[in-house]
Amino acid sequence: MVLAWGITGAGHFLRESFETFEKIKKMDPGLKITAFVSLAAEEVIRMYGLNARLSKISNGKYLEEIFYEWEQGGSYPKTGRLTLGRYDALIVTPATSNTTAKIAYGIADTLVTNAVAQAVKGSVPVYIVPVDIKGTIESRMPYFIDREICRKCEICPPQGECPENAISDQVDLLKCDGCGRCVKLCSYGAIRGGLTRLKVRDVDSKNVSILRELEGITILEHPKEIFNITI
């Protein structure tokens, strides 16, 4: 089986998506996965320290490449594979509310949304895991500095030893690679990640409902449902 994996810039369901594909590849070593990574996803994958794991899932061989949006120009030529019968399915997980909205209204101006458009045109089944379906969600945040706990130490070990120079009075998430070294170095526990509860907007729920009605697209509630596709 050969899968295309579209990754967008959501933190919610990101780790679960990685864990699911890792388990699937262990169960089926012959499985090939091509990753299509949006601009925002590239940043978020780095923030969560998942770059090395992505390189193991998609190892760079034919049909196992990692395609980054910034490399693909405005025409996204590699998505053309989806019209040529190269893939058994396209799975977009996690799918941000922005990506969901664009797909719902037929907009294909990013790497991942263009991949969806090409897949539908090529009769390749598309499975989407939206992060904002309904109600409230618990999303894991990248590392941050809790200013109420921070003592503003004159000598700050996390700042001095951060290999990416990502720490000042806050964590620069565009530099942070999610290694977590800073958490252990802070004596006061001021640097941490954590869960936060977010309300799903009505407009995002409505866009998911639109996707459910579109030809060739199936909505999944959680990345673990991908097992039902591949097993």
C-alpha cells in the first residue's frame, strides 16, 4: 500500500498522527508514505520536536519523500502524482480549520489543499481528520515560559544552554525544536508545555459538515481511525 499524508499546522492531533503512522509502518514494513507538509506544518513539526520521526516515516526513497510547500512553487507539481494512480489514499491529519474551510469551498491554493483537489480528480479516496469538529477540544501546547513562575534569574541556565538560542523572556517558537532540555534546566518549573481547552467555533463545525457531503472525502474523528483504512 502507498499512502499520501497531508500535514497542516495544527498541534492538536499532531503527535497522535505521528504515533499512528509509526505503528502502521511497524505492522506493515512494506507500506510507503509520502508526506506533503504545509508551510505552517513545517514550523509546528519543528516546535514539537518531530522532525526526526517524520524522516523515519518517510525516508526519502521514491514514494516515501517529504515534500515541503516552500519547495513546490505555486503549481505544486508533485501533487500531480495523485491524478496518476500512484497512491491508494490521501490522509490529511491533522487538518486545521483553515485547511478544512478551503477544502469545503473548493480552494486549492496550498500544497495540502491542492493535493486534496488532485486526489478527488484522480478518484483517490481522501480521509481528513479535522481538529475542530464540535464542542471543545483539549490541545497540547508547545513549550512556553509561565511568567507568574519565572524568577527572571540573572543567570538563566535554560537561556544559556538552549542549542537553538530560542529563549529570552519567552520561548521563540520559530527557533525552538522541541528538545525539552530547558524544562529540566529551570529550577523553578517555569518552562513547560501543557493542555489547554479550546472552544470549536460554529463556522468550523459547519465547514466539517460540508466536507462530510463532498464526493470522495471521508471525515475521521481521530487519527487512530486510520487503522481501519490500512488494515
